Amino acid sequence: MLVFLGKLLELVKPYRARLILGVLTGVISGLIAPLMISTVMFVYGAVFPTVDGTTAVQLPIRGLPRFAEEWFHNVRAALENGLPTHPWAMVALIAAIPAITFLRGLFSYLNVYFLQWTASRAIADLRTKLFTHLLNLSAGFHSENSTGQLISRVINDTSALQTIFNNTTAVIVRDPITLIGMMGLLVWQQPKLTLISLIAMPMCVIPIAIYSRKVRRASRDMQTRSADLTQIMTESFTGHRIVKAYNLEHIAAKQFNETARKSVGHFMRLVRALEIPGPLIEFFGACGVALLLAYLIRFSSARPSPTDFLQLIGTIFLMYQPMKNLTRMQSHFVQAHAAGERVFEMLALKNSVVEPLQPRPLNATGADIHFDRIEFAYGDKSVVHGIDLHIQSGQLVALVGQSGSGKTTLANLLLRFYDPQQGAVRIGGVDIREFATRDLRNQMAVVTQENILFNDTIRRNIELGRPGATSDEIIAAAHHAHAHEFIIQKPLGYEAIVGEKGVRLSGGQRQRLAIARAVLRNAPILILDEATSAMDTESERAVQAALDELMRGKTTLCIAHRLSTIHHADLIVVLDQGRIVETGKHEALIQRGGIYRKLYEMQFQNSSDAKPPNAK
């Protein structure tokens, strides 16, 4: 728990000024509670001085400073004579209780305001830090963790921390001070009776210890169920077309309902663990009062005055609420620990793609690419073996092969989504691990078969290729990708919203926007994953012409599924089970009669596509 508290203090360091103000106002607010009790007793003693039917005037509080004793006697004399001999004292007497109440309310408000201000900003910083950290982790991490689980970490776990802090800021400083102040007041005024009445208080530690463990287990289980709910919603909403097409709504709803019911069960366990200690504390406190009465009846000849006894009993019962608040606060901290563990575990994860300590500058223009004896595996599954491939600057190199042969893996290694277990990817003779990943990827433009568009305007989606590009540059890029024609036909043109993942556009339109984005980037290295696969024949020809123009003078790695699009490649690399089995131009590979020709004949057999030139 101390390590966890240390991490929380690190989060609030930037806001330590307001944190200190919150602590100070909380201390003052906590001290005002016993001061209010003393003030009430003081005023009561001044207004009702009689004891046992006599007119003897006694000080209601022992150990007062001399000026307070004089003020008390002056007020008492003015009340007895009915004369305003000390008007300032009378005004102070009348205004004392509301003034103390006002001060307590003011400092309580300031205490909560400053601490919640600090906590909310610290949690916002933590959420941003976690989101940024997860974004920067390797592609391998994201392939092993579901989107819903990651969203739950960023939103639900940090929200749990914020809720807990919101519930504890009002008591974290004020109530401990209040409890200590009241305890000190009782011991100062009536030490013996106070100690007897508090004999049963140590028993309160037992339910706190028992239920703290229950709170932690229930909190972790509840956060897990919350992550499961987020995952179900993410999958159902993003895959809504499949859900509807196969009438899976009832299955998704049933799965959601079962998980939600489990979450309710864990929540009720948490409620029991939070609420039971409070009544137990009151019970043990009442047992202490009963012990005090038994002592006075059986063992003590001296009896306290009614005023002293009422002060003792009243203060003890006023201590119950701060004690219950502190018990609940301790349970909230256990909850925070359970949620925070999951957050800090994520923050502690190291990126498998390590940034160089002193990165070298990269200029990929005119530089060759070399896959130098690459060995790579996803976990225990070996994917590529001994890949040795040299791509000259300005070449168009096509990777072909059956699914799972390693084509996409080589592109991922070039982008440094992963690092090879053996060998190196080199640009200009330098291992790309010596370059900062940001600089490396700035030198590349990517168009994938599965294009990702963001729920923003067409203009913004194209501009992401080079943030800050002018409107003329964006329009020019759209012209190159043959996207301008369909864009201007939309009511809002370039300001039209494309919808989540571009759902408001056709497949071909989405592809052309992705190509426009790559055109705008104007990077020296292009990675194309069947960039024209989602287009009709006419659009494909137009965009292929634009891509041919774009690729001039640039090094292009093309992952090809449709062999009709790569017959003009400078080099075709045939992969099979993670190994390079053939290389050469289209005509030479066809004449060789190897795997490439078999793939070619299999693809074009009974196909309406026209065969490329030189087909045998």
C-alpha cells in the first residue's frame, strides 16, 4: 500500500500548491469540530450556571487561559445583573456558535474543493499518460490484448480511481484531525472516564481488517467484469453488420446480461464489505459507554456532573461518524489499490520495440533496403526464416505467396512494428533499430487492404498523411488518387464526415482516400498492400496510373494478392512458408514454371480477368 501511495503522490506533484492548501484547510476544518464542542459548553455554562440547584458559577471547561476565564465571568455577571456592562462580550457570546459553524463550513468547502481539484487533474494526467503509453507499445502487444480490455484500463480503471478520490477527499485530512482533536479534548477534560469508555474501541480494528481483504477481492473482480462488458460492447457495436446479418442480437444481449449480473454480484459483495464495519463500530462504541456506566455504578463513589457526563457521552457519539468515515475511506483506498494496480501494471510494461538512446538521423531518399538474414516468430510460431532480400532505391518489389507465407510480416518489420529475433532490416546499410521509430515512419507511406478512416471530415482524413498541409495540397492529393470527383459530389464536399471507419463511403472511395493520404505524405518509401483491391475495373486503372506516377523515384514494397497488378514490377519475390523460393520479373517467373506460375494459373483459371501479357 505504501508503494501505491507513493505513486499517487507522484501524480499530484505538479499540483502540490493546491494539495497543500487542501491539507491546511482540512486540518483547520478538523480542529474546528472539537472547538465547536468547547464553544457550546462554554456558552451553555455562561447562560445556565446553576449546579445542583445552587447559584455557584463553575467554568464549563477546565484549563482555560486567563483571558477566557475573565471573559466568561464578565459575561456571567452581565447576564445576572441584566445590564449591558460588557456589550462586546455579549455580542461575542451570541455570535460564537454561528461564527464557528460558518468557519467550519467554509474550511470544509475549501478542503474538498482544493483536494478534488488536485485529484481530478492528477487522474486526467494519469489517463492521458496511460493512453499515450498504450499507443506507443508494439504491435505485438496490441495483437495480444483486446480493444475492450485496453479501453477498460484507460476509462473504467481510472474512473474507479477518480470516484474513490472524490469520495475520500472530504475526510482524508479533516476527519483524522477531528477524531484526534475530540479524543484530545476528552482526555484533557476527563482522562479517567475517557479511557474507560474507549476500552472497547480497539475491537473496531477487527472488522476493518477482515472486510478490507473482501473489499480488495470484490474490487478486482468488479473491474474485471467491467472490462468484459466493455469488450462485449466494443465487439457488438463495431461488428454490428455481422450481428444483424446473422440475427445474433439475442446472443450478444444474453452474453451482456450474464456478464452484467456477475458484475452486480461483485458490486453487492463490495457494498456489504463497505457498510458492515460502520454499524459494528457504533456497537463497540456503545459497549464502551455501557462499561463506563457499569464502572460509575459499581466502582466509583464520585459522580461526574450532568454537564461533564453529557459532554463525555455526546463527544463519544460525535466521534462515531469520523470513525465510520475513516473506515470507509480505508476501504476506498483498498478499492483504489485494486484498480490502480491494473493501471500501474500497464504503465510498467516495456515496449518490445526499444528506442535507441542516441538515434541516428535518417534520410531514406536514394537509400537501399536490405532484409539481412531475417528470422522472426510470433511467440512460439516461426513465420519467416533466413530472409535475405536486397531492394534497390527506386525499385518496385512485389511480395507474392499464399496466406501465411510471411508477406505482411516483412512489411511490419520494415515499419518496425516488430523487431526480428535474428538478423536486421537495414536502410542505407544502417540497422533501422538505430533510428528513432518516429523518424523511420516519417519516411514511409502506407496503403493497406483494410483501410482505417477516422470519424472526421474527408479533409482531415487526407491531411493525416501530412498534418498541416494546405487546402490546395490536400485537393491536389485527392486529384492524384482520383478521389476529387466523388468528394465534390457530396453536399459538404471535403467537410463531409466519413463516419466510423469510413462507413458512409463505399469500399473504393475509402481506398482512394487512403491513397490520397499516401500521396500527400510524399515519402521516399511506399508500402502498398493491394491498394486497388476494393475498386471497380475503371477506378482501378485510373488509380493504378496515379500510383505508377507516385512510385517514380520511390522505393516501393507491394504486397500483392492480385497478380494482374504487379506484372510490371522490377522484382517479384515469391514466398512459401516463410522462405524466399523464387525471385525475378514476371515473364521470367512464368517461363520458369515454378510456384509463381502455379499461383498465376490458379488465380486466373476460370476468371473473367484478362491475363497479363506473356501469359503461357
